[in-house]
Amino acid sequence: MTQRTVRGRYFEDFEVGAEMETPARTITQTDIINFACLSGDFNEVHTNFEYCKETGFGEPIAHGPLVYAVSAGLQYASGVNDGTLIALLQIDGWRMLGPVKHGDTIRMVVKVLEKKESSKPDRGVITFQRRIVKQDGSTVQEMTAKMLYRRRPK
């Protein structure tokens, strides 16, 4: 059996207070429509340009869960989770702070808040503060996430 190369970070590699930033990605109108089709959420605030002219947004906005899902993909793209993440355990305090529209580019800024060894010696829990940030520097979503990572093999 071939041993797989791991590029992700192990539990021991995280330091409380350390920050990392993911790559960025531009949200498109196609993303918004595809997410509406996937989720079945065709709320007019996401799909109807005429309706949105009368909202504070002026145009359709991305679904909150779409922005979250893309940011999770960006964290994976950073390599930090590749081969070492076991599970997402918990999301707390998920807040929508601003809209994301077609053409906005987002990235995630992640700060390690806490490390805790688990009862199993091969894993540990990392608590992150996650901020999803647009190209203008504004935070559009924030949350705390607990994730279970592998410990470095001995």
C-alpha cells in the first residue's frame, strides 16, 4: 500500500493566536443561480433583479450558506485541511454582516483561538475564529468553528 503525502496541518502545527488567510475567489451570478437550483432557495432577494431594485441591496445577493460553502472550499484550497482534517464539529455565532454580490471577491481570515487534546490520542480539537472578508476589507460573515484534526503520527 502506498503511503499518501499529507500537505495539511496536524493538531500540533497550530498555535493559539496564529492567523492564516485563504486564497480568494470571485462570486458570480452563475454561482448564485446554481446555488438557488441546488438548494431550492429561489427567494427573490437572490434571483429577481427587479425586486432587488427596491431593496437596500439594489441587485441580487448571494445566499449566506453559499458564501459559507465557498469559504470552506477556500480553506481546503489553502492546503491546511488536506489529509489532516477529520471533521467539522461545531459552528457558533454565525453572523451575516454584509451582502455579497455578483463580482465580489471573498477570502477567509482564520485565527486559532484554542487547542484541546481529545480523549483519543490520535486527534485534537482546534477552535477557530473565521472571518469572511470582501475585496474592500469589510467582514461579511463571521463565526467560531471547532474542527477535529489528526495528531502527528509517532
